[in-house]
Amino acid sequence: MCPIVIILVMSVALGNRLSVAQPQPPEVTKPPAATDASQPSPCSSAHSCPSCLRTNPDCAWCAAANYTTRCDAVHRHIARGCHGTDLHNPKTTLRVDRDRELTDAGGDSGEAVQVKPQEVSLSIRSYDTETVRVVVRLAKNYPVDLYFLMDVSNSMDDDLGNLQRLAKHLFDEMKLLTSNFRIGFGIFQDKTVVPFVTRNRSALMDACVSHHTANFSCADPFSYKNLLSLTPSKDDFLAAVYRAEISGNLDSPEGGLDAMMQVAVCNSTGWREGARHLLVFSTDASIHWAGDGKLAGIVEPNDARCHLEPIPGTSGRQHTYHPAAERYDYPSLEQINDRLQARGIQTIFAVVAEKFPLYADFARFIRGSTAGVVSSSGDNIIDLVKDNYKKISSRVQLVIDDKHDDSISVSIVAACPPGNNVDSMLPQDYCDNVKIGEKAIFDITMHAGAFTNGSRTYTVQPIGVDEVFQMNVGFLGDCDCDGVRERSESLCSGKGALSCGGCDCDPPHAGPNCTCDTSDPEMNDPGQCRRPGSGNATLLLGGGGGVCSQRGECLCSECRCYTDRFYSEFCECDNLACRRHRGAVCGGNGECRCNSSGSLVAHYCECESGYTGAACECRSSNASCLATDGSVCNGQGVCDCGRCKCFTWLAFYGDTCEECPTCVPKDCKVNEPCVECRLTPGGARYGRAECDRVCPEVTRVDRLNDSQPGERCVLIDRDRCRISFLVTKNFTTGLYNITVVEKRVCPYIVPILWVVLGILLGIVGIGIALLVAWKIVTTIQDRREFAKFEKERQTAKWDTGENPIYRQATSSFKNPMFVGKQ
């Protein structure tokens, strides 16, 4: 019976590290560093200069003559006397190729520069990391292109009228946001095929008349029309809006995705380079997407290309998407997202309240988009566009072109304004509420994996900014001496040639001096390739038993591991044996270490600065748990492993336990006594003296401004009256500004006694009325029955009947012969 040895795997959390950002990078495992003499060296598995440099960034190759362990850590080589040109240890280098200064648009500066630097080149060792700092600054007077895309199906008639009424104001308001502004206008409906749209004129008019008068003019159906390419002319915009006409269709979902695709991919739209691109999408219905075209027999997938044709009579200034709309299916959301990102377009969905949840989901899927509700009157369309423009333009979010292999992964941490604390950067790829002229700082870290040939280019772009940061990355893994072979009779026993100081042996010879014949069984002792105490068993954890732990081959009584993943004398150490977090070894925030002692092999994570835990999954800093007021988890939870765990018995939730839909906002609760004592001194919780001492003065208004920022609060006082007020906090001074609606809304006090008496009297009155009604009805019915009886009695006829068996007692006979007197 073969002995079975159980090998324990221990996970020990050592050290900390700060790196991983959103989104989670692909797994890249860095082999353990070879710095501790008591640890197995991963460098020992390499037997050539290129393989040595590609094993670990801490490994170096010594090409000196008569040298034994050629691949080892640098400090060990230096201790043995190997240095200078004999030591091959190329370092990761970063070169900045383009680094223009940040500037605003317009004036003497010309084109705006908002990203610094613009291009770098990186030569990196396998499993090494390198960080580059990128600064993004929102420029003043940055050009804005806004394209207004509107649904003109029959139900949107009121919305079109509102836009026509407010078009001039919309242009003027957007012009205030940036002096370099252009606007365009397009309309859409649906594919002009049944069952989406009918070409039957009477049916089309029926669809329009359902919302309008009988003499209403209904335009012919169409898919999408570009009525105005992007232009700085307000008059052209107003004319295009007034040209739009309503048309009818059959089903409720519209062909908005067809229109969005053409707006994004067609050059005729007029998108400028070096400008922020905005698309306002206005509708009151859902949309058709990929696959819906099969209802009309359209099976060819959307090709995401431009198919606009000039509208006759417009001198090529207006375009329509018609013939191709009947050929290609609707695009998918993935295609729309891809094309919008390629053009750098950010979308604002302006929709009715009933459709807001649907388009809010779309906005989460389409990167850089937002959604807002258009009021029933449509008067808020200008504020909606302005507010959402400010919202998306104040967010700086980096997008990485990750269309490459997993040999390189990228992570981002951010230091956001105000403050830009680079000593405590957050693992995120965005900054919110960035004002014009403020800087958002990002550290982009490249994590190299296994060596691959060739170079690759990564582009990092802030969403909505037509500038990119370009990283050209190549691997370092070749030696200057590699490829130069010099035959040596003395050093290589005449059975190989010198290359980088070591022997490159001719098959089947191996060994430092090519003295081992791998074909000779006597020179290959498998017993020398077994780890002491491991036996012959094959184990799954901590390194297998058997020859070279069954992870390599025994050549000349030495283990040659199959891959760089396994290392150490008997290949018992495994780069991927440590604990994982979110699929990454050591959470991507540390190094997998190996400790081999006798029959035991322990793998553990050595975390880098900023991280801790068995899998380096926890951030040692609680910066990510701080609420907006600086408290940890808003005081409604605990910070565990860099994340807030909100108390389950409370209603708070969210990343920092600040969200609570059923709770009174904190600023409201704090200021309720002051509002009450200022507005209703007699029934307040504070007396007059205390109110004057601790409470600020309040601003009294007739009604609150809907556009004014702050926390909206409602207070129910002792009189059960409703007091509305607005609280804004100055975070610099810590003081509150309170705006109060002067007129309280008090409920009408119902006189309960009179209500009860009224109810009782009502019940009695109703009962009496019912009894009287019943008496009247029965009396009338009785009188009618009696009258009928009397009438029948008076008109009755009584007949005398005879007994049919009665016979009289006498009989009379006549004598026929008797003749009496005449």
C-alpha cells in the first residue's frame, strides 16, 4: 500500500496594497518575488536568459563565465560577485511622448486641451506593474453639439407644440452655457411597413383623428428625417422645428433606435471633432429593438452603417432614412451603445413619467447617458435639458479600450475635487460634480501578465470629451546576448555552445556543462526529483507528490517545471494556489508566496500597501466608507473590508448607508425645532430666548422654487399643520440656510359630536321616511285591489241553471183527435 501524505495549504495575510479599481480587471497573477533567501526562488526554474527575464521582474540573468545559478534575484547575484555587463536585468521604463499643457478653448489658446499627458510608451517586464498619472481638467468655452431627436407620432402632438413654443428659449439658454454652441433637429416615427405603419390613407387619417379634429393634416409615415444638421443658426433651428409634422402609426413602440443609429453614424449630422456631443431623445412610447423587425418579415440584422438619402427639393440639406429601413432590422442596444461611444455621444432621454423606468434602465446601460421626466405641460423641457447637461458634463469618467488579450490589465484610482487627496485615492474610474477649471486626477496602473510578443496600444478617453490618452505597451523579455552562440569544448564539454554565459546543449545532452545524457537511464535518478516526505501520491493541494510533484520532468536528476506557473526545486510551488477574490489571485492586490518545509507546502498572499485580508480583498483604509458628512457609514452601519455593512434592523442602505426612502432627511430633522420656533413661537419646542440663541434666521417665501438646490422638508407641528421648508448647508462654514413657506397648510377640524348626531338623526330620518313610503305604497296597492274587486262585482252576470236529471211530477198529453172550439 502506498503511503498518502496530506499537504496543508495555509493562507496568511501579510502586508497591504492599494490598486484595483472599477471595473474589475482581468486576472493577472504575479509570481512571488525572489528576495528572501529562506524562500524558494521562482527564478530557479528558468534555464535561459529570455525565460529568466520572463519569469519574474525580480529575476536577473548572470552571463559571467564559470557561474552556477545564472537566474536568480539581483541582490544574490551581486553578493556572488556578478555585476556590470554580465548582469542582464532590464527595468520597466515609462516614456512620455506627448505632454501638452492643459488649456481652455478659444482665444489665444485655440483648441482646448483637457487631458494631460496625451501619449506615453511603456516597456514592461512580465508580471510587473507601472503607474502613470493622468489629469483631466474641464475647459472653459468647450464646444457643444446638441442634436434634438423627437418622436412625432400622433400622441406627441402636444409635446411638439411645446417644443415649437419653447424652441427659441431653449437655444438661448444653451447658448449661455457655452459660447461655442451648435444645434440640430430630427424627427422619427417607425418603419413604414405593416404592422408598424400603414400606407392606407384613410387608416392613416383614422390614426391621426383619434387625437385631433377631423380636418387635421396628417403627414405621410416615415422612419427618420434629419431636418437640420448641426448649425449655429437659431433661425434655421426654429424653422426646422416649425416644419415638423405629426403622423400616425399602428402600434405603440416606435423606431427610435433606427433614428439614433443614423444620427450617430452619419457624417451628415455634422458632429464636430473637439466638441462635446449631446443627443436629446424625446418620446412618450417604448421602442422597437433587434428582433422586432421579424414581425414585418425583416430578418437582415442592422449593419450599423449610414443609409440616409437627401430629401428631394431640399438641396441636400435634409435627409431621410427610408429605403434601408424596410431592409434592415432594428439595431440592438449593444450596437447603439457601441456607436454612441465611438462618436462620443452622450444621450439625454426626455420622456413621460410612465416610460421613465424603462429609459432609466437604458441610461444605465448606455454609458454616459441620463434620463429625465417631461411634465404633462412640457414646460420643463428646457430645465430638463440644462440640468441633465450639467449633470453629465460635471462627471469625468474614464473609458478604457480593452479590446486586447489578458496579458495586460488596467486598473484606476481617482482623487476627485475638491481637495484632490492623492494620498487616499479611491478605487473608481470617475469623479462627480467636477466644475469648470477643476482637475480630476487618475492613477492608471498597468498590470503585466505572461510575456507575449508584439506591442499593443490602449486608449483612455473621458466620456463626452473628444480627447484620448494613448498608452503604447511592449514587453521586455529578450537579452542582448541571446542568439549569439559560441562553441566551447571546455565549458560545454564539446556538446554545446555558450549563449549568455551558459551552455546551450545539443540534444540529448543537458546540464550546466552538457555532461548529462538524458537518454542514459543511469544519469536520471527519479528519486532525486522527489520532495522528501511527499511519497508517490498525487495530491490536489499544496503541491503534488511524486516525481517533480507531477508538475515537471526529471532531467539529469533535476526538475524542469512544465510552465512558469510552477517553480521551486521540486515544482511544488504554484503561482495560482493562493486564495482568490472576485476571480483574481490575491484579489489582484498582492503576490502569491510559497513556503515549503519538509512535507508541508503553504501558499499565502502578501498584500501590498492599502489592502489586507487572506485574499488581499479588504482595503485597510475606511475612506470608501465615509459618508458625505465625514462619518463612517453615516453612523448606520460598520465598515468591514472597505465596505459599509448597514444595520439590518434599520431602513438605511447604499454604499455608505445614507439612502433611506422612508426616513426624514438628517438636515430636516436637525432644523425642525428652529423652523417651528421661527414660524409658530407659541407652540414651539424652543423658547424665544433659546430660539434666538441657537437658531439662524429663516427666509420666508410664498412658495419654494423647484429648481433651488437643497433638502426639501415637511414638518407637522403641534397644531397638525404642514410646514414646508428647504435646507441648504454651507460645507465650508457648517451653517444652514433655511427657506420656509410662510403660510402653513392646516387641516380642517371636523366637529365630531355634530357629525355623530347628524349621522344618528339621518339614520332615524331615513328609517321614518322608509316606513312612510312603505305605508303609502301598501295603501295605494290595497285601494287599487279593492277598486278592482268592486268593479268585477258590479259587472258580474248570474245565470239560472237546470238540473239535468230533474223530472217533473206531471206529464201532459194532447189528443190528436180532439178539436176544440175555434
